[in-house]
Amino acid sequence: MAGDELAVVRGFSSKASPLASELIKGDTRTAPPGLLATGSYVSPGKKVPLSRYYDRAFAKLEQEKLWKKVWQFACREEDIPAVGDRIPYTVGETSFMIVRTGASEFRAFYNACLHRGTRLCDGLSSGESVRCPFHAWEWNLDGSLKNIPSRWDFPQVKTSEYSLPEAKVGTWGGFIFINPDLNAAPLSASLGILAEHFKTFEPEQRFTAFHISKKVRANWKVVLEAFLESYHVVETHSDALSFTGDASTQYDIWDDGKGHISRLITPSAVPSPHLGDEASIANAVNATFQAFALAMPGVPVPTFDASSQLSGRAQVAEWRRQMMGVGLARDFSSVPDASMIDSIQYFMFPNFCPWYGEGLPLVYQFLPYGDDPNESVMNVRLTAPVPGGGAPRPPSAPIRHIGFDEAFNTAPEIGLLSIIFDQDMSNLPRIQAGLKAAEEGRAVTTLGRYQEQRIRHFHDVLSATLGL
């Protein structure tokens, strides 16, 4: 399309809100190499047909050529802490049972009884074996057949042939991944630069503080893409413009043909460039103090100190280092400012978004729901560092399920984030409806060259994976 050949403008800044890369270079502590790294991938920018988001044939193609062929995040290790613990992972109509079979050993079985297909695991559970609730067929934790009631009536069943079918399992940073393709390359290939970039963050030394599973009346790709850019902040989250550098966000993509990784870095404690050169830095800093303080009830909240030698960003970061250090009995003194306050979100194809740093330490996962391409599930976790000082590792928070017509504000444990998520949710059913209403000749996307490049890249990889 005309215009796609033009040079890419890599963000928009103001005197009050420099580009994210400039802010990070000026922080009080040197950022680790991963945070300073920049991606070099450039999407060819092909148009995306809107039917891709609602066509049942396309959803079926995804089920066969995507979800049955790629590494995908299933759960965290702390979700199933004891041997025998298991939890379901369901993607579309396919379901797996993730089981801890040893101290550091996990297996993933197809979640269906080999007798008459009953689902074997419907939620977090535990036991020394896996037993079907219908007729009590039973398997050992390694998937081998243990017992069949009335064994005499099944002479055709050979024990060696009736082990539960498995998917491949891989782990990284406390995350458990599965791949139904038994011939797939190791997980490490799909992780790309994640392992190196997250080395100093140590996601394995964190636990799930809250876990929300939200049903959404929109295709899983619509929901995913809403969280791959900060372009929507100016309208959807306009109340955050006073302290969020939305247009100065940095976007990067790394793609070596096996690992498909992208990232955004949205700076905090600076006003949006949309507010102009004269926007108040003091207001931005004070609003950021207030936002972080909501997670720490009773803690005195400072205000911007114009006489300090520290920048506003550095003042917020230093306050957070002190407060988190006291609260968790851990040392945050070497953590860079950006890692303490900015929103740093990575994406691993096809649906896994681990966030880096303490600014917004979330984990997103986006999944199709059943066989209807107009519905999906968004899973959201907040992780926190495991406390120091010899304190025991906190248990993983139970999953709170939120229905299609329920709001995130029904989950009080997530605080201010409920407002942000509900703002996002207000768009998604409207998008799904609008996709189908488009005039036939214009039923394609028009994506920004820079701010929406992660969406461009996602569809590049999706098309290649599906053989399109």
C-alpha cells in the first residue's frame, strides 16, 4: 500500500516526555543489556483480512496448525507445588492436564479418559493417581495404566497401549509450557531472547499474587492485540495521560525464525507527549506516587521535590525501592529506575506476555474459548518477588473466574488495575461487532508503522505458521 515504503518514525516525544530510550539512558542506575537492546525486525506490513477474527474455518485452521504445533504457556510451577498436583490447560476445544510428577518434573496429558472420553481434570486437584470420575479407570502419575474396574470385560485393552497420550513439556523461569507436537524443537528455540533478557529479573523467584480468568466476547487475537500497543491510551485510558508517556513508548521485535519475540517499554512519571511541551512533570510524578501507593495502604505518600538532585522518575523509583525492600525483606538497591516504575511488556508468539520489572509485573495469556471464534479467555496474573529473610514461599493465588458479563471490578484484590482492564474490556465486544460490519472492499486493517508493529509482526508469524 502507498505509504508503507515511507521511513518509520520511532515514537513521538516532547520536552516534558522524552522517548523511552532517552529516559532509560538518563536513569540513576545502568540498565541491564537486555533493557538497552533494540530489535531489528521490520514487518513487511501486509494487510490483515478482518474475517481472520471471526471466520470459523480460520479458527479451525488455527486449532489444527497453531495450537497443536507450537510451544504455549500452560501454568506456573507454583500452581501445582506438590507431587500429584494437577491443573487443566484448555485451548479452544482441546484440553490438557498438567501434572507435577516429581520435585522438578512435570508432564502434560491429554485431558480425556481412554474409556469413553470423560475429562479427567476440571480444576486444581491432587492425588497419587489419576482416576476417571465416571467409571474409575485409573492411571499412575507417569501416565501408565494402573487399574480398570471389571478388567475381565476388556480383554482387548493392553496395558502397554493404554498409557495417557502426552504433549511435550518445557520449563523456564517458573513457567510451564507444553507443545502437542512431539517432534517440535526444544522450548529454548521458541524462547528466543527471553531467557537472556529476563536473567536479572529472575521470574523463577516470584509467585502469583493474584490470578484472574476473564471470558471475553471477542476473538482471542482481538484481545491480544489490544494489549500489544500503547496507541490506545490517548482515548481508552485518557485519565492516565498526565503520568504516562504513551506516544514515547519504545517498541522492539526480535525474530530469528524460531523465536518470535517483541517488547514495549512505556515510561511512567512523565506526562503524555500529547499534552505538549509545557505539561507538568510535578503532576506526572505525584500521580505516579499515588498510583503505586494504592497497592500499599497506610504507607505515607511523598510528593515531587523540585529541589532534589534526582529527577521525578528517580524519586519515584527510589521510594519504591525503599518501600518494597522493607515490605519484602529484599534488596532492590541495584534495580534500575525503569525496572522499578515503567511498563515493560514482552510477547512470545502466539499468546504469552510476561512483563519485566516491578513497575507492572503482570503475565498475560490469551486463548480461544471453545469453538466460537467470537469468544475468548484472557488470563491475568500479577507476580511478586518471593520474600526474603527466610520467609516461606507464599502459595499461588487461586484463580478467580470472571464471566462474560461481569467486570474486573468484581475482583477487589486487583485494585486500580480493575479500572484499567474494564476500560479495555469496554472496547472489545464493540471491535468484534465492527469487524463484521465493515464494507467488503475495506474489510482489512490499517496498522501504524511503529506503534502497531507488534501486531504486524504477530500476523506475519501467524500467516507463516498456518501456511498462508
